[in-house]
Amino acid sequence: MAELVGVEEEFHVVDLESGALVPRAREVLDRLPERGFTTELQQSIVEANSRPHRSLADLLKDVKASRRALRAAAEPLGLGTVAAGTAPLARLGTIEATADPRYRRMAENYRVVAEEQLICGLQVHVDVPDRDTGIMAMGLLAPWLPTLLALSASSPFWLGSDTGYASWRTLLWQRWPTTGPAGHFRSAEHYDRAIADLVRSGVISDAGMVYYDVRPSAHLQTLELRICDAVPRAETAVMIAGLYRALVVEACEAVAAGRRGDGERTTWLRAATWRAARSGLEGDLVHPADGLPRPAPRVVRALVTRLRPVLERLGDWSDVVELTEETLGLGSAAHHIRRVADADGLPAAVGMLVARTAGERDLDHPPHHGGLLLGYRADHDEMVDVTGEVRPLYRPVLAELDRAGVPGLQRAARDLRKRQEALGVRFRADHDDTHRVFPYDTVPRLIEADDWKTLRAGLGQRVRALEAFLHDAYGEQDVLRDEVVAPRFLPERQVEGAAGVPGRPGTVRISVAGIDLVRDAVHGWMVLEDNLRVPSGIAYAHAARRLGPVVPGPHVLGVDDVPATLARVLRSAAPVAEPRLMLLSDGPENSAWYEHRTLAEEMGCALHTTDDLVVREGRVHAVRGSRTGPDGAGFDDRPFDVVYRRIDEDDLAKADGADGTPLWPALLAVARAGRVTFANAVGNGIADDKALYAMVPRLIRYYLAEEPLLRQVPTLLPGEPGVLDEVLDRLPDLVVKPVGGQGGAGVVIGPHASPEELARLRAELLVSPHAWVAQDVVQLTSHPTFDGERLEPRVVDLRVFVCAEREGDGSGAVGLTTTVLPSAMTRVAAGGSLVVNSSRGGGAKDTWILRGAS
């Protein structure tokens, strides 16, 4: 039999015209029946008490009936009632304590603490077998109470100002002497003795002033939940009641089995409560299992999953899952209050709260999704718009995914993994000791034809300007004389070294560029980074297409011709008419070895490592057969004319050849003589330096006499005069990157950094300002990603590959034509991360570029 559950809800009384909190609770109560409604400490608050229920459906009916009665009583008076932790528009000194002797004594004794008690909470009562069991159960269920607080968070504003918290009520509430975690008690006698000691101390006047997050009722055989804000939606109140009842039942059963709580976790619980009050559902929560930060939806779902056996036994499982997913889909009340206030002002936010408290579905209320999007919520999503509607572009894809359902996507994910293992589609991330199956998502990303047309033009323009810069930097250096960039952007080691000088007229330095783009919620597509040395990802993008469970139709650009296009570009860079191509790798330990092997096979060129090579008679030869086949198979002693370099130049400079001697000097001599072409050229790193990135728009204007077609992220250079002070002032709001960093290493995201991280970064900036760049935070778009159980929003970017070839013997941008390959790779951040990089644990998904671009 299900234990009974009931709720007490507190409501602010507000003026409907102004939205201000008013001391007129008594007038509303006079128009209500005595049973079920009562006063509170302040004259601006009405409390409604439900009856105890076994069924959550019956509890919901009861709660909604109370709210309808409140509305009927308040509206004729020009008043409204608001269920939220705080009323957004309130003024101190205008509300007095209710005319009750106990409340007046509290107001006198606690002064400002009581005066500022303009807050409303949600209390939930659940039956317990006996008082001893209930009191001992408090310590067992306490670690999950901050999660319930996050679900209820509804008080971002205090006295007309945004506090930055999701539940400012929590911070106000904790000023009373007996609030927060209850601690550990061995029995009811132990608890009663502790409370009696508190009363004797004079700090509190009676046991009713014990305001722990959870406490035994003074009059009923129940445990009372007190940590939560009042919530605008009746459904949220009932969802919390269902979760809390299951927690109580689980904890009481554990007590009966001999388990006892941990009295040492009070400090941890206070920290976890603060985190929930700060972030609500829009940030991280502290996971009770390991004490580490996790995205709030994950912690909420972990709680629901943990309680499943109890919820099923109580008959609440389906109701709680549906209500929880809907709540996660909508986001916290605090989030919606802020959105309305930012757009239309605080009175409008109060109006929205009045409507939601009364049960109206206002325009800000996103529609309820079924299927795979049940509970899906994201502010800047590519599939779901700001109103919660699925964008027309994605409706056919979503319909197909919905037909498969969760079981179908799980089977597809298992099949995908098996095929990856069979094909060897692997990658080694920075923290991995060995290669692992590359993580692919089953949900494709779509890019419209008009967007692709714009990207093609803008990316081609960017590569032409960067090619011109490289030729100038290693040539006449007009860019320095005209003071377009400072000399420090041309490091002496690379500029003066012969490695940076092309071997013959017309050589293309950037045969293959990998340019990373992000989609900003406000500004649209933006270039994030240029990769001009050894960019990877083409073969992984192909694998995403070939292995994807959803097959694109003819309206999507194909990728089958990409290897042939890449081979053509490499041949065009050769010093002879019928060149021989080689892909040079550092071997199976390279993180992208799968790509090296696959591209070599598909282009029909040889695959070698440095210990396969010798330089003989001024040409580059291999001493064994290509590593794409059996050892020695198809051995050909003819020299190579183009080396598609997939090994970092620093590693190449240290490598020995097949004869055991250093390979580097001989390779440089062959390149200088124009008898072999490196694609990409050695020394390109000066053009994808993160500091030079800030200068690319001016390079486009300087070399091409054109305005940039694509935006890029606003970037500050701390080493420039007067800029360091601005960066230090804005440090918590910026993304700071090391100039020489790769793969997301060393990046500090200010809004998500700890005070200790920011302090260390501040010290490093003061010592070496030139070693860093600082960028504005970009509101990256998210994309639905299947996590094995449901779709969740993950941050994405896009790596696009641009090939360049030249007609004639010009240099720089002269005669350079570019081809943007349709094998773009959408990279997906790991769950809870904002760093979109395969080397940092991220994955990828198939990218469908729609036809129509000319």
C-alpha cells in the first residue's frame, strides 16, 4: 500500500496591475473556506494545505483545486497569487508580520531576518512507519535533497534585482539558526533531546522553528520536506512530491534493514545545496555518488533511475518519469522568469507567474514533445527552435528516428560499433593509452544549401588570404613593412629557417586546410580556428556517412568523390606531370592512424612512415612496400614527387630514415631543389597561430582588397599595449587559450572556471601575456545527441576541409583556386563539456549538406 503524501504550498499575494507584493493576504483568506488555507509569518503570504493522498493523480487534482480557489478569491480584489520562492517586485518596510502573537514575537526577536522573510516554499509530508524510523531515515535521503531544490528553483529576483541565483530564497532561508541539513540522529529520543536543548538555549522559541531541509512533523507521523522553493506549476509540485515519497520509502526500508546515515556529510550537503541554489537546472549539480559536478539533467535522471524500483511499487513510475522529463524539457522556473523579465520587464514576469500558478499555459510555455524529444530542452538548438517547435528542416529526420524509437537507436548504436570495430575506425584521445572506437552519434546534422554556399565563398576567401600571407612571410615580408601585423607574429625560428621556403615557383603551401566553425546563437556561422599544418577528419567524416543508421536521400551532397578530389589536388602540387604520391605518417601510434590508412587506400597512393624512407640521388624513395598492404606488397622503387604530410614537422625533424641517419636535412634539400612537394608545407604553423587568427580579417583586406565574408570570434591579444588590463578585468567572462595549444588543451572557460583556476591563469597572464589570447564567450548551438537512453543537447562545431590548387606559376593568392569538400565533420562535445574536440573525448556525427548551392 502506498504511503500517504500531501503538500503545503505558500503563495505570494501581488497586485495584478503593478505586479508588486502587497500585504493583503487576510483579504484573500476572508473569501476562502477555513479548511485548507491559513496565514503565514508575513501578511503577504497565503498557505494552502492539501489532503493526504495515495495517488499522485488525486494529489494533482487537489493542488489544482486549491489554486483555482485562490484565483477566484483574489481576482475580484485586483490581486493575484504567485507560487515562487520570491516575488520579483517587493519592497522592504511595506510588509508587516501577521497579527499573531507567535509571529509578532518572531518578528521582534529576529528583526531583519524575519522582516526579509518575504519568501515562499513548498513542503511535502510523507507517512513513515514510526517516528524512530523516520528520524533515522533523514540522514539517508539527505544527499538527494539538493536535487529536489534544483527542480523547484524559482527565485532569481530579490527586491527587483537579479541575484544571479536560481533560488535566492535558499540564501535568505539559511539565515535562520536552524536551517540546512538536519544531521544524523540515532533515534527519536536523540532528536527530541537535541531540539529541547535548542529551545532551552533561547535561540529558538519552540520546536516549530526547526527548519531543517527535512524534519519530523510535530503533529503527524510524517517526514516533512522543507528545502524547496514554491513552484509555479502544479505538476512540478506533484512531481517533487512523488520523488520525495519514493526517497522516504527507500530510506525507511534501508533503516529497517540496518543501514544508518553518515553524520560526516553536513559540510558536503551545504555545498551541494548552495550549488543547486546557484544553478538550478541550467548548470551543474553535485552528484551524491562521487561529489563531482555533473549537468543537472543527468543528476535528476540518476535520481529517477535510482528510485525506479520504489516508484514502480508505488505505482508512480510512469507519472514521475513523464513529469520529470517535462520539467527538464521546460527548464527551471528561474530560467523562464529571467527570460520574460529580460524581454519584457519584471511586471511581465510577475504576470507570467500569476498565469502559471493558476494553471494557464502562456505563450512562453514550450509545447510538450513526445517520442525521442520527450523532456528535451535547449536554449540554442539546431533542431528545436526557441518556442520548442521542431524546425521544418528536421521534421522528416525526426519522424524516421521516432519510428525507430529508443530500442531501434540502441540497436543501431550497437551495430554501428560492431562495424567500426570490424573496419578499425579508431582514434586515440589525449587521455587514452590506446586507440578506442571513435564515438559516432546516430542523429545526423543538416546544413541548408544557402548556408553552405555562404560558407564555401567565405572559406575559400580565407584560405586565399592565408596562402598569400605565408608566401609573403617567407618572401618579401611586405606585411611587416606596411605594419599590417607586428614582427612578433613571424617567429624568427620559422621565418629564417630554410624549412619555410617553397622549393619552386607556384608551390601551394596550403593544399588542405581544416577550418573549424561554430554557429553562434546571435551571429550565425563564425570561424573558430584555422588548421593549416596536418588537419585530420576527412576519413572520419566519410565513416560517419557510411556507418550512419539514417541514410540520406538524393537531396544531400555525396562524399564518394572526395578521395579522388583530394588526390587531384595533391597531384596538382607536384613538380612533374605524372607524379607519384605518398602519405607520410608517424605510424600506428598516431591518434588518426585509421584516417592515414584509409585515405591512402582510397586515393591509391602509398602509405609510409619515416623509417621506410631514404633520400637517394636527390630524390625521396621507400625501401619497402606501402603499409596499406601486406609487408613488401607492390614494392616500387620509383621516387615520390608529392608527400602528403600527416606527421607534425617537429616529429619529422627528429626522425631517422631507413638507414638510421637523420632524415630532415636531406628532405629539406630535396624540397629546396624543387624535386618534391610537401603538402602541407613545413612552416605553415605561423599562419594558424591563435594570435594571428585575430589578424585574419585585416589580411583579407590587405591581400585581396575584399571585406571578410565570414565572421570570427572577437579576440583580444593580452600582449598588445593596454589590452592586458582589459583581459584581467573581464577574466571570468572570457575564454582564454594558449597561443601554442592544440586539441583544446590549456583552454580556460571563464564562466565555468573555479576561483583557483582563474587565479592561476591571472598569474600566468601577468608573466607571459604574449602566450595567450582571450575571446568572447560564444553561445554555441547544440544538437540532439543520443546518449544511449534519450536525446540530449550537446554542443557542436563543424570542421570543413578546403583544398587549394594553382594554375600557373604565381605566388600567394595569384591563380589559386579552392575547393570546399562536402565531407564536413560535425564534432560533438562530450556530455557536460563545452570543448568540442576529438582529442578531448568528443565524438562526431554525420553532416548532411543539402543540395542547391551553386
